[in-house]
Amino acid sequence: MPTLNAWMVLSHAERRRLKKKGIVAMDDPAVTSKVDGDSHGSIVAQDTRDDAISKKRKQSTGNDDTSTDPISSKKRRRKRPRSKKPHSRSLTPSPITSMSAISTGHISVTPQWLPSSAVARIRQDAEALRAAGAFTQSAIGGREGESQKMALRKRHSECCGLFDDAEAVGKDVGDIRIRDALMGAIADLRETLSATVQPLADVMELQYLFYPGVGNGFYGKHIDQQHHVPGKVHRVISMVLYLNDEHWNSSTDGGALRAYPSPAHPPVDVDPAGGTLVLFDSGKLLHEAKPTQRDRWALVGWFMAAGSA
């Protein structure tokens, strides 16, 4: 299995709790630090909360930067003045249509999870990152020893990790505000899924995905998490948020997501219309992205099992 670079995200509720304790400000980014799924031994999430607590201890005891605290020191973020106005970076997604479908190996589809105005800004952010060279050729997930030639027959797409590739090109590229609002919305979604479907870790993977048009972009049949290696992070719930035009028609445009719930159920096709959110079990649902005649954009993510990170 390839290395999984999972990152911690804070929901709005978590940030509110930490804000009351004086640990983070509400305007702090929703993303914290990296958890390397290929590390040997235990995996440690060095998150903002523990880091700030460590700093408080140093201040109270007069310790300097040579403290033996295993949590590495970071520059303290400045807090912004309090305001009674709604948080300008927040998004208000629509309710998820079916949570039960996920645990039964079916597909949950929520049209217009985000409004078209937000989807347009997110897509523009992805386009700016691609123009800046942040995207790379996608690899085949979960397959060891597969040749590049075979990989190209299986998949043709480009991806950009939001926690590493996007940050590497600099904060002046793309729309940082909408990206941070998106992180917060997804962190809130993680809390909901963790409470209603199964317990989830605080870390996840998140990528922008681009399939080139004219029939070139596709991804053949696959399951996102084919193997579970004890002691390593593993995906349990997959998500796809489409960033295309709202009026996508797969009969002419191609690019449908085709899901195969079980031999007893017919395949399910989902148009990749902008704002549509798809959720499913990472280890159960066989699916594919059909060849597309138009450039096809999406945000894809994987929530990790609690206790695996």
C-alpha cells in the first residue's frame, strides 16, 4: 500500500471549545499537522491543541526553547478581535441525504451540498493551483508493484494534495479563504459521520482531482481501501465533492461515477454535477469514473478509522 499522508482537521465545534480555553482563535486555519501513515511504530499527531498546551506549560515554568517536551514548538498565532458577526469563512452545507447507505455498502448522494457560488470559488482555487504547477499525475491507490504502463491503462487524472502540494506553491496562489472554509465544513462533516456511522480519527486525506476531457480522463473499477495493514492508517469512508457545472449530463458529457453496490443490485450512475457530495464505505464499494468528454473537477477525501492514526 502506498504511503498515506493524513492530516488533522478541526471542526467549528472543536475550534469553539479550544477558543474558550484560549488555545486557538476562531480565525485559525482548520488544518493542523501531518500524520505519516508510513511511519514505523506508533503514529503521533502533533496538533495545534497539544502544541498550545505545551507552550502554556513553558510560560508558567519559565522554560526556554530547549524544553524536553516532545511536541515541537511553533510560532504562536495572533488572535483577532472578537466579533458578534458570523464567521466570514464559514460554509453552511445541506444535510446529508442518507447516512445508513454508507454502512450497508451502498452510495450516499447529496445534490447541492454546497451552493453554486461556493463551488465556483473552490473550482477556481483548484484551477489556480493547477496553473501554478501544484498538480501531479495520479497514482494507483492500494496496488503494490503495479507498473506505470499498467497504471496509465487503469487511470488518467491529476491530483493536488490540499495539505502539502497546495501549501508548497505558496499562500498567494489560489483562494486561501474558501479553502479554509472548506476545511471547516469537512471537519464538521467528519464529526457528523463519526457520531452516526462509525468513530473516525481526527486525521484525513484531501485532494483536488482533475480528469482531462475529450474522453481521456477516467479511473477504472477499483475499491479505495483494498487491504488493511495493522498499525497503519486506513481509509473507512470516502467522499467526493464535484466542482463542475451544475448542468452536467453524463449521457453526452460522460464522466459519470458508476457504483457497484453488490451483484444483487444494478450499477448506480451519478452525474458529477457541481455541488454534489458522494459518500461511501472505502473498503466495500466497487466503483469507477467513466471516460469524460469535458474537463472534470472534484474534491476527494478519505476519513480514517478511529484508532488507526
